[in-house]
Amino acid sequence: MSERFVGQVTLDGPSGTGKSSVARALAVRLGAAYLDTGAMYRAATVAVLDAGVDPEDAAAVADRVDAARIEVGTAAGTELVQVDGVDVAERIRGAEVTRSVSAVSAVPAVRRLLVDRQRDLVAGADAIVVEGRDIGTVVLPDATLKIYLTAAPEVRAERRAGQLGVTDPAEIAEIAADLRRRDEYDSSRADSPLRPAEDAVLVDSSGLDRDAVVDRILELALCAVGKPV
């Protein structure tokens, strides 16, 4: 592109839609920074678990997350996720963290704290792609472009299984069940529930590969700022 994109693109949606790979690739295409807010909540969950705190104890969870040094990078080409100086980029995707992240991220005090940190990171970039579950509705309600990325449940389960290297049908079925449970939990929580923003563009990735989804959102982003496609 002859001119750089300036603005914010938000990608919200449930797990297994391809948000992370799409958001990273889109950031590269736009020459923008990239922020995975889900990694921030997962890192907070690591801090809670390592401290022996019950994820259902909201007050204790909030205190531990407030005390933790959580660092998430904004470079699309590398993944930086640290808790108190320890690299947890691989660990945050494991089953232990996945089982507890919804409970931790549902704590209002945790959400307020991490949303403030997310906004600080966004403020430091003139162009950024931000992925999560409440970005267009809560974190960046005035974003340049809001996308809600979705996919059929069975497609999402297959994708997540592929990420984890799982091939056993029973394990894939359990992954699908976990996705449904997390969707229900996140959609029904009182604070920042998972839902599309009123002005979000719905993109269904069920029958599309990553590059096709990126091309579609790239076109929308350039149109949003009046640049030629």
C-alpha cells in the first residue's frame, strides 16, 4: 500500500473462529500493531493459578491480578506474553488455563484493570488490530472498524483441535463441549458479555480460509478510511 492505514480494527468473537491468525495477518498487511487481549486474560489466569488462588474467589483474584506484572507485546510477527518476567506464551493455551480463564475474566475488577492497560497500549499506536471478546463494545467503542468473526460450532472445534494437535474424535467432541460452555459463560456474564457491537460487520469464516477472511477485512478497513482497495 502506498499509504499506511491509520486507525483501529477490532476483531471480536468466540473461540475457534480464527481470530488470532486473522488478526496477526491483517496487522502485517496493514502495517499495524497487534494486540491479543485474550492473551492478557490468560496471563492473568496463570498468575492466579500459580498463586494458589481459587478462580471463583473474585476478591482474591482481583488482588492477585492487580499485583502481577503482565506484559503482552504488540508486534504482529512475534508473541510476547510474560507474567512477573516469566515467558508463559505457550502455557496460556493449555487446558489448565482454558478451564479457568472465563471465571477470572468475569471478575469486574479484573476487567476494569486490564481494559485500562489495553487502552494504554492502543494509545501508543497510530494503527492497531485488536482481538478479543468485548473490544468493539467496551474497550474501543469508537474504533475505525469493528468486526465480529464467527464460524459454525463444528468448524470451530475442528480448528481448535488442529491447533492443539488433537485427532481423537472423543477429544474433539470434548473440545466442542468446552467451547459451548465458554460461549455460554462469556455471553451471560453481567460485565462485558460476549456480543457483537451494534455497528460491527459480521464475518462468517466457516467456509473461508484465513487468507480469504483477511482479504475481506482488509477491504473493509481500507474502505472505512477512504483508501482505494
